[in-house]
Amino acid sequence: MDKSTIGKNGEDFCEEYYSKKGYEIKERNYHSRYGEVDLIAQKGNIIAFVEVKTRSENSLSRPSEAVSKSKQKKLMLTAMKYMENELLTVFSRFDVFEVWQKEGRIYKFNHIESAFDAEDFSGRYDIF
């Protein structure tokens, strides 16, 4: 199974998970000039920007380890752009959703709610 299929399977599973938890899926694979957010989901006055990382069973690292500080910064900038474009004034958070699969089937997942936040960057946004 190729990487894009593995990733799509993980994103499909994540979307279903958030929907079952009562979230409205606002966007999937939202792009800005800064990067991409895999899933944007809203429940009440909270909007979650979700990075989905999927790995096969023989991966040597946890999926979340691929969400580097650089990736986190791109996610935050993309989220800020989304909120600006949509004129949103809700609370936001950044989740990481880890998925493991074996032979094309998901056998384990981990939802890391509020995995990181803007304070991790001391308010510095060099791109602006």
C-alpha cells in the first residue's frame, strides 16, 4: 500500500471519529500559502485544527513525532488564515491524531487534544 493511500485511510478514519464525537467537519485538506491542515472540525464555540499522522505497524517512530516545530508553526499560520478568512471568533486548538494500520486496516489510534499551542512559539511569527 502506498503512502498516499495510508494517509487517506487515516484521514477518513479521523473524520469519522470527529463526526461521531459531535463535531461538524468544516474543511478537509485546507490549504493556505503557509501549508495545509488535514481536518478542521467545530463543536460549539471550539474549532479544532487537526494534523493526522498515519503509520504502518512496522514504523520505528510514533506518528506524532513527525509533527515538528516547523510543521506546528505552518499549521498555526494556516489556522490563523482560515479564521481570518471565515471571520471566526471562536476558541481554537491544535490536535494531533495518530493512526496505526496493518495490512490496510486501522488497529490503533490516539487522539492528542491540544497537542501544542501558540505559546510554544513565544508569539514570534517570522513569516509575517
